[in-house]
Amino acid sequence: MPVPPPAELRPATRAAMLTRQIDVPYRWTDKGLGWNLEQTPRGPVFYHSGSNGGIFKSFALGDPARQRALVVSTNAGNGNVLYRRVVRAATGLDLLAFDV
């Protein structure tokens, strides 16, 4: 079996990341390996947000069906307001995570 390039995931790894791994009652998204999984009107997406305690905010989103991804990094405590606008403008999606 050929070894994949270092920047590529094996198909089995990708499948595990994008498959629900745990059941969290009353949760609005499924949880994969490190990713939130959400079914949208345009198909499934996966995403993850980050913060370092109020200074930097970030958001990464992947759309496997369209083979697209978006990463937004900010240097503001309210950067989540900006990344929500960027994601909505770029994808047309209003994710459940934005309701929190």
C-alpha cells in the first residue's frame, strides 16, 4: 500500500473525523473527532471554533461535498461577530453554532 503524502489524510482517518463519534443528548450538532458536524440545507459541513480567552477568535469550516474550506482568524475579543459575518457572506450558511 503506497504511503500518502504527509499533507493528506488517509480515507479511513477522514471518514472517522467526519462521522459522529459520541452521542451528546440535547446537543444541536454531532461531534466528530475534533469537529462539529452539521447537516445544512446545502449538505453536511464540519467546523471548529477557537479562542484564547478573549483576545483571539478563529473559525474553520469544511464543505466536503464542494471540496471547499474557509478559515477565519481574528485578533479581537469579539472576533466571533466578524467570523460569523464572513462565513455567512462566503457560504450563505447560518450555522447552528452561531445561535449560541
